[in-house]
Amino acid sequence: MQKITAKMLILGAFLESIGSSFIWPINTIFIHDYLHKSLATAGMVLFFNSLATFCGSYAGGKLFDRIGGHKTAIISTSIALLALIGLIINHDWPAYPILLPILGFGVGSTFIVINSFASQIDNVDRYKLFNGIYVGTNLGNAIGTALGGYIASLQMTLVFVANFFFLSIFFLLAIFRYNDRTEKAPVTDKTIKKVKTRLQPGVSLLALFLGISWLAYSQWSSNISAHLTALGIPVSRYSLLWTINAIVIVVFLPLINRLIENRLWFKKIQIIIGVIFFMISFIAIINQTNFLFFVLGMIFLTIGEMLVYPGIPAIVSEATPSKEAGRYQSLLNMSSTFAKAVGPLVGGIIIERSSYNILYLVAIVILALSIIFFKRGKKELTI
């Protein structure tokens, strides 16, 4: 069995994301239109799915540090595959709201394995590696979301079959190519104490920064769609925004990779520049009714995420022990997952009590404040 390589991690991220993206864009539509449940019920199901993904991230990190990435990948993917088999057989009510969170748990745990392995690979540029994983993930999302709607229009069962197919390929990849890079020492009282060492405060602050940024970002994937509809802009135009998002990432992230690799000064300021682009994305759509301004905002948003989201796990992986990679990477993912779950709710409350413009202003303010957490967190890390 071969040791895990950067290329295999990127391929794994692609396979997992393309499978998952067949389902997540149609969840609300499926629950509301096919299962004939209210939007409130759909929101509750998606909340529990996010909660299960959150728990899967935690469990995946724990298992990675205790039993290794190889076994964790097999266990996590098996859970997801069993859930998909159940969904293929029965995706009516109440099977769907029961099996979907189980799938989320398995997928959440599996993704942590990829990031944790990336933290352990030696003699590579971590920024470049995490950027590559990010490209693989978004390329998979672009293909999956493009095909998912078409497949769902043919037959809903085929959506789960397609997810099962790509996750099965990932399962085989994990069995034969996701071998641990280091042998795990026997679990003793001494090693248990080592796992339970106090978290570095710098990592906690970076996780907080990541959560705040996702809180703002999640408005684009939730409440802004309602804003466009209120302006009389069709849903198809909103979907086009995410097609633009995927294209910009796949085309331009390799160029950013090269810039980060050859310009050390840029690597030092890339996160702050990314946050500034996030802020500009909201500034661009304040008080706007023309769809072109939303396109412009999405382009700024995408540039920001290319700079921020691959960069944070890379910074943490360079500053923390590789033997605790699962612990620290799961903390980052849990922070992101929680923010994605509560972000739409928080945004909705702000809109109901004020307006969309106030929501955008609040997003700009909290993004500006998040820079303080980032700078303090990075300063406390010993890179």
C-alpha cells in the first residue's frame, strides 16, 4: 500500500465534493415540493444535518489522531455509503430526515481526514496543497451542482445513486491509497495525556475568525437569493452567480497559487486582502437593483474566499503538531459548519427587523472586526 500523496488528497476532495453536491442544492426543494413539507420543516431538517456534520467533524478529528487516517477514512465513508444505500431504497418521509444527517455525519468526518492528512505531508508548500484541495472541492461542486438538477428532473433516486457512485470510488481510493504516513504508537496513558493538551489560543482565535467570515459569506448562499427574487430577478440568475463562482475559482486559483509560492510578502497579507474583498462584495450590492452589481459582488466574494479559506488551515497546519492534525483541523471545520448553520437564521432575523442593506452593513462591520481576531491569533501562533 502506497503512502498518501498530495495528488491523492486533491483527487479525494474532488470525488467527495462532486458526490455531495448532487444532494445539497436540492434538499430544500425536495423536502418542500416532493415530500410536501413546510419550509420551516425543511429548515429544521437541514439544521440537524448541519449539526450531524458538525459532530462528524469532531469525531473524525478524534479518530484521526487515535487510530490514524486510513481507518478513519474507511469507517467514515462506510457510514456515508450505508446512509446512501438507505436513501436509494427509501427516501420518503420520515426516512429522509433520519438518513440525511447520518450521511452528513459520515461526509463531515471524511473531509476532516483529507485536511488532516494534508497537515502531515512533509516537503510540500502547505498553502499550495490546501489551495489544490480547495480547487478540487470547488471543481467537484461545479460539476455536481450542474448535473444534480438535471438528474433530479429525470428521477430523484438517481441523485442518490450518483452520490453513491462517486463516494464508492473515493472509498476504494481510501482503502488503497490513503495509508498513514507514520506508524501510530500504542495508546497509553502518556499518549492520551498528549492528545488532551491545552489548545493553542492562537488556533482558537483563528477558528473564531473563520466562523465570523463564514457567518457573512453564508448570506450569499441563503438570504441574498430571496433579495434577488424580491427584486424580480429569476432564480436561474441566482444559480448563474454560483456558476461564476466555480469558474473563477477553477481558473484563477492556480494563478494565486503561483503568486503565493513566488511572493513571500503576498503570503503574509493574503488573508487580510481576502477579507477586504469580502467586504467589497457587500459594498457592491448595497442599495442595488441591477443584477450586474450582484455579479460584480460575487466576483469579489470569490477572490476573497480563494485567499482566505485555503490559507487558514495551511497556517494552522504549519504551526501545530502533525500528530494532532485531526484535532486542529476538526476545530476549524466545526467553526465553519456552525457558522454555515446559524448564518442564514441570523441574517433572516436582521432582515425581518430592518432591511437587506442593514444586513450588508452588519456583514461589513463584523468582517472588519474579524481582522482583529486573525491578527491576534496569528501573532500567538509560533510558525
